[in-house]
Amino acid sequence: MFKFFEENPEILAVMSEKKDGQMKLFERGSVKNRKKFFKKLGMNPKDVVSADVCHGKKVVTIRNNKKKIISKTDALVTNQAGIFLSITVADCVPVLMFSKNKKIIAVAHAGWRSTLKNIIYSTIEKIEKLGGNVNDLKVEIGPGIGQCHFEIGKDVINKFGKYKKFIKIKNEKYLVDLKEIIKFQLEKNGVRKENIKTSKSCTYCDEKYFSARRDKNKRVEAGVVVIGKIK
Ligand SMILES: [Zn+2]
């Protein structure tokens, strides 16, 4: 599994691999697979609060673990220890945030749609509402589709507006560097460059991860990203 914030032992944050099985909410086998994965990490599955992602821009602040699934939401934020926040991904980029001073954590599901809707800004806004500050915010951009494989149609290019400079034309293909767009947005919103770490892994290239574009299954299969503060 991929580990985030390895220098911060107070944080447990990981992304599952294909071998851990289907993790997409409401899909066959996912309840069992998720339970097994969370238990293996030493988490109580009851402490996991999951976003049912939809490529939107909604961010929800979690105050307790009563509600386990937050519908139509792409990012979660909390300052409560012992609550684990989760999203699912299959090419979309997971963006994890951690404010050490204020003990706030966040996870965002940043596909291109949510990224263009500025989910990064909305997540930072919620962190600030909890008293966090971008100056001490550490961010990790996880494995997700790389520019090598993120091809878009000509019809979609205009939607990228000011981010067109992150699109490269190669053999008449339009390739988007989504992770760089996210990084650009983070810096634009005040996150320090030295506090941003980006995984080089492309989920399409690296077969240990689920990739919606590569796998092309009728049923979307996805991995889970989970982050929590250990008490
Ligand atoms: Zn690739």
C-alpha cells in the first residue's frame, strides 16, 4: 500500500492497491474488502467516515463518526482524533492535507472536474474555518493519472481555461498534467512549495493500482484512501 506523511507518525494515511480488492462504496464485495483493509491497519471500521464521491466541489467537516457515508461529497475535513476520513480513487488524484499545529486533517478526491471546480480552495477554506493556517499546511498529492496517460478530447480543452498551459500536445493528443494543476492551485492558495509532496506514480502505468481508464470495466473498481489521527 502507498503511505502518506511517513515523517508524521501521529498520522495514519494510506492508499490501497488492486490486490486489496474493490473498495468502491455500494459495489459488490466492497463492504468485506474495506473491513478487512481497515482492520489490517489497526482501525475500527466504525471509525471510518467515507465520502461518496461524485466529481463535484462539496467539502464536509466531520465532527463525529455517527454518519458513516457522506453522500455527494468529494472532500472531508476533521480535527477529531480517532476519526478516519476516506475517499475512493481510480485515476482521480487523492490530495491529503495536514495541519500539525491545529491537528486538522483533510482528504480531497481531485479528478479533473473537481479540480476545475476548485475543490482544493474549498478544502483549504474549511481547514481555515477550523482554525488552521495554510502556512503550516503539509500536503501530499498521491498516486493518480499522470500526464503520460491523461488524454482529453479537443472539445474539453476550453474547460481548462487558465490551466491550458498544463496541457501538452503530443502526436495530436492532448495530455493534461493534473497533478501539476493541483500543485499550482495549492501554491496559489498560499501552501508553501516546500510543504507539497507529489507522488510520481501514474495509476495507469503502475498496474498495482486501479485505473478506470486502463481497466475499462463496466463496473468501476477503485482503491480507498484513508487518513486519520492516531490518538
Ligand atoms: Zn501513465
